Amino acid sequence: MTDLPQTSATATDARGRTAELHAIREEVRRGPSERATEAQHAKGKLTARERIDLLLDEGSFRELEPLRRHRATGFGLEARRPYTDGVVTGWGTVHGRTVFVYAHDFRIFGGALGEAHAEKIHKLMDRAIAAGAPLVSLNDGAGARIQEGVSALAGYGGIFQRNTRASGVIPQISVMLGPCAGGAAYSPALTDFVFMVRETSQMFITGPDVVKAVTGEDISQNGLGGADVHAGTSGVAHFAYDDEQTCLEEVRYLLSLLPQNNRENPPTAATEDPADRRSDSLLELVPADGNRPYDMRKVIEELVDDGDYLEIHERWATNILCALSRLDGQVVGIVANQPQSLAGVLDIEASEKAARFVQMCDAFNIPIVTLLDVPGFLPGVDQEHGGIIRHGAKLLYAYCNATVPRISVVLRKAYGGAYIVMDSQSIGADLTYAWPTNEIAVMGAEGAANVIFRKQIAAADDSDAMRSRMVKEYKAELMHPYYAAERGLVDDVIDPSETREVLIRSLAMLRTKHADLPSRKHGNPPQ
């Protein structure tokens, strides 16, 4: 006796359910309404799914919980239960490597976070940590969903806790594409990198209306917390761009320079730039006269593969440069003084900027190259009262705590405590090189002569002539280019034209470096 074929009723039912599923999925993909989409576009903003399509490799996105709906009641919520609950979550690839992403959908409840919305993000973050893959958040939300009360606030707490647990484990990138107010601003602040778009994205703890009511100050949203404010004044944002397309393309570029997690090395890339390429132009770029400024960016361009690098915090604390680049295809982090800005001195903001960057590089196995041309710390009452001691100590702590390969090159000036802090050999740099133009000393010759030979200068008939003679004597005795090398404080004095080759060969040797820190729960860095 043969088996009976499936009844037509059953087959019809299966086809009907499948058709229903496809209809629901199409509804989810379209979003709440064409009118809401048009309103989003009218503000110069893309929708959540359009943003995800720009970020991820084509066709790679796999959505998580697209049919999720909130369960809240009251205040009219029971009549509005849209799919996704205002956040699109899932994973895909960027340059073929897995990346987790969530994107607020401003068209649904203004992207405000409720209980179901938060639970979707929590689940995605847990998956990202477990999978050991980067997490990118595309932020465009109105904060906590007021109608859901404390449940929404608890949702933020769960995000903050996971941000902290993922810190230093997987790269976390926050892309600000709309408003971000109140406690919602703390999640981006806990991540590794913050991107913003001019005119359309803002971040602040209290908005302009509250500021005016409390302080009487009248200011716009962009004036209070826009992209340029946070990229150039507060230092909250690492990058600021004019449009979303450029912003998301730069996020992809940044991801190409980062490892998947703290257990992996950054990805390598083939290059046709020869490892032994000479850079004769460096002899002209950096003046031997320590008082003449120059652009350190041009030095970096000469050294790295194809002159290509990504500068972090380009517009904040401009007296120091932090950048990700490649040397012979290997990712490196570069910290460099910028003589064009405040003569390259270290101050409060420069110390914080560099310390944060050094910590990030160390967390994600990125070797650090430090280019020194530093006259010291910035003197002044404001700096001292602002805590330059503890802020400068942050950079010192970051370098001393870093176990990745570390190479420093003294291009010109390296004076006083700033020389020590900028990854000198005495605080653990693996290799230290110097150019023949280097001046490594406690302070500049003029200041040193005035201290050491104060009495002789005061007693001389011609004090100016005596001071000039003492300055020359100090330079000859203690500031000649080979003084530090003779005492083993630098490993070699090198031809500037050969710097690229020296760095590449040194990094290749250090690639298998293994360094252990004492057993401890965690350090207690200066705050």
C-alpha cells in the first residue's frame, strides 16, 4: 500500500503562510510609511536600512528579530505596535569580515528606546562579544521612550554595562546620525570611536531649552553639541563629516585598520611601496633650527605606505597627532608632536588625546611609533590649576602600561619631562632612535644656561656675551646629537632618509614580542 500524497489543502495552507511571511517581511523592509521616509529624507538623513546598506558589504546583512514588537500598554502604545520597535539589528560583513550593527529607525517612535528596543540591542551586543567581532551603532534616536518610564531607563543601563564589558575586547564604533540627548550620550562616550555628521547630529546631556532656563544662555542645538563642537572643542567626537555617505565610508576604512577583537592582530594589506624606500625629502621638511615650525603630517606621509593614514581627533588638541596607518602592510599607531601648533608642546588636552589613543592601540595589538619634537609641557596658571600633573600622568601611565611593540624616534627637540612621557627608553620603549638634529636635554640651552651659569652671567661686564658663550658651552657639552647615544639612552642615531626602512625592520623584529604585566584585577590610572 503506497503512502498518500500530501493533501492539496495542506499544501495550500503552507503556501499561504509563506506568502503571508513574505508580505510581513516586505512591510518590515518598507518601514512605517512613505510619508515618514520622505520626512527623514527631507532632513538630509537616510533611513536605518539605507545606512546599513552603505556600511556593510552588498547583500551581507542578516537581520536579528525583525518581527519584534513592544508589549507596553497605556498612553496609546497598545494601538501602535510596529515591527522592529524602532531599531534594526543584525550582522553582515565589511571587507569580508563580520561586523555587528544596530541602527535606530527615527521613523518609529523617533527612534526612542523602550524595553523591547533595548532587549534587541542587548542581545546583539552579547552576540558581538561572544563572536569576537566589532560592533557599530548607527544612532538616530530621541532618547528614552517616556511612555515606558523606568523600563526604558533600565534598558540604557544594560547597554552601558555591555559597552564596558566589551571595552578593549572588541572594537566599538558609534556613528551619530541624529540627536542624542541625556543619558543616551553615555553609550557613545564609552565606545572606542565616535563619528558625527555636521548639521544633522548633536550630542548633549541637557538641551538648549534646559540650558537657557538654568543659566540664561541662548544657544542652538548645533552650537551646544554639534559635530564641529565635539570634534574641535570638547573632544567627544573623533571624526566629523559633511554627509552620511562619506561618514559611513570612513567607518568602513577604520574597520579595515582594526582587528576583529583583542585576540587577533590587525589585518595586513599588500603594498607596492618598497620597504627600503628612502625619504630624502625629510632632510628638507624638518629644519635643523629648533625654533622653526614645520608640518609633522608631511613627515608621516613620507614614512607610511603610499602616504596614506587616518588621523584621529584631527581638530582637537592639534599640538599632537594621532593616526592609524601601515608600514609595509602592517597596521601601526602613530603619536607625533605637531610643531605647527603651540610648537608641539604637551598640554592637558594633548595628553588626554594621546593617552586614549595609546590605550586603544595597546588593547587591539597595534604597534606604536612615536615621533618626538617636544619642547616640554605648556606652562601657565590655567594648566596647573586645570590639573596638568594628573592629565600628563595619563599619557605616562598609558605608555608604561602598553605591552605592544613600541618604537620612538627623536626628530629634533626632546626636553624635560615631556621627553620622558613621550615613550622614552626609560619608560619601556623597545627601541629608541634619533636623527642627527636631535637635542635631548632637561631643557633648552637658553634656559639651562640661565640657571647653571646665573652667577657668572650676573657678574660679567658684558652679560649678553657671557650668556651667549655659556649657551654654546652647554650645547657642546650636553646637547650634542650623540650625547644620549653615548650613554645608551637611544639605540642609534640614524639617517633621516632611512627612517622608513629602520622602522619596518624594527617592527618586523618586534612582531613576536611577548610582555607580561604583574597579576592584578586592573590598574588605577590617574583621572
